[in-house]
Amino acid sequence: MNLDNLKNTWQQQNSLNESAITINQSLLSETKLNTQMKELNNMKWARIIESVVFFFIIVLLGQYIAKNVSVSAPVISALILAVFAIVGLAGNIGQIVHIANVDYAKPISQVQKDIYRLCSHKLQLTKLLFMSAPFYMAYVFIGFDVLFEIDLFAHLEQHMVWFYSVSSLLLLIATGCVLTKLNYTNIKAPWVKCTIAFIVGERLVNIAQFINSIESTDS
């Protein structure tokens, strides 16, 4: 009888332990899901604010171009920057749609993959916007025209035009090379990890590393 009681007690204890583990796992999954929902909600509002900013930039640049319809450096600069602003607006709207389509009823691993895709989209958008850096003179030309009503390009000597043209080309090549390396597949490189963490967040980088390890194992 003592042996039977011992067996029953052992089985009951095992059942209680299994129930506790199941409950703890459920609470942990729910906590992770709530954290991700909060992060996605913050990301959504950040994209909405950025979309509003890009929209006003596009409107202002459009008004500037409409008032100065001519073939001049400031107008061409405004067109270039307007293209990047439109890309930024379209990309942010795309992210808002992706966030709205995340299904929290899916398993948490699938939700993590959806977040990973969102972060990849954000990274690609940021890289596209970084490509405006080589066109730094566009900001200068517009600034001089708006603030001082001076067409700076018309006052530049020929050697300065060549200098800015070559420097912009070199910066374009350098930016392209750097952005090519800036990818989740190169997450092991310290500078890549730090840069991506700055853009999309440290915890989301950890998710990317986890998913990359799974995909590399599966392959």
C-alpha cells in the first residue's frame, strides 16, 4: 500500500509539474506577444508620423517647383529630392499596411518572422533614403535659393563644378558599396550589427539572428 501511495503521489506531482510548465509557457508566450504587439504599435505610429512629414515635404517641393518652372540647378535639385520623398512616403505606407496585416493569432514563431520581414522592409527603405546622401549639393542649391534667392550653381567656377560632380560620384559609389554590405545576412559583422540595431532596434536584430540561424540549419 505504501508503494501504491508513493506511486500515486509521484504521478500527481508529475501532473502538477507539467501543468505548471504549460501555464508558465503560456504566460511567457503571451508576454512575448504583448511586447511584440506594443513594439509594432509604436512602429506603426512612427511610420505614420514619418509619412506625414514626407507628405509635407512633397507638397513644399511641389509648390517650389510650380513657382520656379525652369531648367535650373535648384529646380532639378527639388525634383531629385521629391523623388526620394515619394519613395519614403510610399515605403512608410507599405510598412503601415504590413503592420496592419500581422496576424497575432498565428504561432509566435510565425509572428516573429512577420516582424523580421517588416524590419527587412524598413532596412531596405532606409538604405534607399541613404542613397540621397551623394546628392548633398541638391540641399545646398535649394537652401541658397530659398534663403538668399541665389542660384549658387550659376556662380560656381568650372573647376568647382567638376569637384562637386566627382565627389558626388565617388560618394555614390562608396554609399552603394556600404549599403550592399548592410544586410541581415552579414549580421555577424560588428559594424553591420550596430548599424542595423540603430535603424530597427537591438531586439529585432536578435530575432533576425535567430531566424537566420534556423534558415541556415534548414538549408
